[in-house]
Amino acid sequence: MKLGVVAVLASVSSASANATFDEYSETVRQQPAFQLFEASCDVDIELRGAVATIETRQRIVNPGQTPLAAMLQLPLPAGGQVTRFGARGDRGLVVDAHSPSIEGASPVLGVDPAFLHRTDSESYRVILQPIAAEHDVLIDTTVVAVAQPRGGMLRLVLPARDTSGKLTVCKGNVRATPGPGATVRKIHVGGAETAGSRAGFTLEDKDLAIDVEIDIAGTQPIMWTQTQPLVDGWSASFVTVLGPRVKAAGARRVVFVIDGSRSMDLVGRHNVVKVVNRIGAALPKDAEVEAVIFDREVKRVFDGVRPANAQAIAAIAEAVAKRTAKNGSDIVGAFAKTREVIANVRGQAMVIVISDGVTPDIDGNALTTALGAKTST
């Protein structure tokens, strides 16, 4: 039997969008958009091999009685290059070249109905000349970016949008066509999995990772070579090497060891339930599960292993929610009770400890002994 012990820690992170949307005119100083607003945003992504073509269509509306110009600062995916840009379906204006910036692109009122200026390596600026009262403008931008190989997948990260202001949520679709020798197994995006080569998504105020899971025929790595036209006669060449996906063996038997002592009230039982549900959802389909809840007393939830399905995980979560908290933390006793579950199991076993770490002073060897495990060097 192989044994893995995992201690769970929780943390919170956030992503901040750097997209901005301003309005101005000859009589109105530049200010965050108040009258103008983005009515729609649609994104279509075509991923061929490792090269992603991202086409974004935005509709900017002026519902008021005063003409106003617009200035939008929008983020680019890592390494992204703008290759086409136009307003009201005019796709002939190409303003992003191999250089990351264009000289003389001051945001002034002038003759161009729409203008795109590459400000730096991470963003670009769109200038729209005054939009007439009760009218709208459609802008269309195409960006080329490279998806990065990552653990048997191709990953493309779309930067966040500032949807708290006058920018709206983007609705999008991605279609993936791998190179020779590979097929798309599924697409992971926004916490959801979609089988096949197409998936929908929503882009809001957090970066969105799109992971395309690739299956490679055979046991040897494959290589794709691609050439992507850019602008001004430039093109980029790419070489992508992908190896077969390594499938890790999942744990056959999993035991949750959950601290139910009074000190865990500061953590919050609802947070413990969230951890149990999220880990439970990630367990292999053929796994078995049991749970041990402890304070100064130790008790198994099932008194026998169950298939790690939604019903079993829900029962564990319910047991955590309903248990009356007591003082004391007999973690050694909990490990001894866990030993009953994993003893003589064939294949890999995993023990997942969920605790705030507030336990009596104990010798680490005592836990190892209680679990019937051996230390490794």
C-alpha cells in the first residue's frame, strides 16, 4: 500500500482588471464613462494548433442627447498582437505593427472615426470620434496570441475586464483544431468541462484560463510548425512540441480526517463543507471514501467505505454541519481510527486532514505510529 497524507490550507486570491472606459468631447473633459456604455461584447476564439485568433466585437452606445467621444484602454493576452481593427464593419484600418507602439497617436478629436494605439506590451487604446446622440458604433478587433503547453493541455488566458463600470460581460466561444497526430479530448474553462472541440465562456472581472486537453496518438512526442501572418508583411513562425499526457494514478481509498473541535468554529463549518465538496468533486470515479471527525472524541461517519460519489460526499458534509462541537483535539486517536480504514488496502490510499492546526503538543512520530505508516528519507 502506498499512502499519501495531505493537509488542506485555504487562501483567497483576486485578479484586478486594468480595462478602462472614458468619454469626452470639446466641452466635456475626459472622465470615466457616464453617458456612453458598452451594450454588448462578443468574443470568438479559433485555436489552430497553438495559435489563437481572438476576434472581439463591441457595441458602444450613446443614449444621450450630446455627442461624445470614447477612449477605451483594453488589456491584451500575454504576447498578444493586434492584427486587424475596424469600426462599423470597416476592417481595412490596420494600426498595430511589429513595433509595440506607434508614434504620434495623441488622443485628439480628428478625422478618423476610430483609431487603435498600442500603448505597451500588455494593452491597447481605442479612440472613437464623437458618437452622435442616440447612435452606436460597432468596433471589431482581432488579436493573435500563442497558447502555452501545460500538463497535456494548451492554455490561453484572457485578461479580466472591469465590468463594475460601463463595460459589460463578454460572451464567447472557443473552437480548437489541433495539429496532426492529436485530438481534442475536452475543454476546461471557468470551472466547467466540455467534451469535444467547442465550448462557451463568459469573461468578467477575473482572468479566465481556457485549457484545451489534448490526446496524442502513440507514445512519442509530436511537433507542429506554424506560420502566422501579422501586419505590414510580417509573419511569425512557431514550433510546438507536445508529449503524451501522463495520467497519474488516483488514490483508491480516501479518508477525510476532519477537526470538529470548538476552535474550528472560527474557521466556519460552512467553509469546511466547501472544502469537502470541492475535494470530493475532484476524486477519481472509482475511489472509495470514508471520513473521521474528531474533537476529544473520534467517530467514523460511515463505519465502512462508500463509493466516492455525490451522495457519499453530501453525507460527509452533512455530518460536519450537524456535529456538536466540543473542546479538545484527539488527532492521534483520529489517525488510529483512520488506520482501521486504510489497513491492508490494495493500491494507493490518501488521508486528507482538514484542521486549523490547533492541537495539543504531540510527537510527530506518534502520528506516524498511529497511522501505521513509515517515514521516508
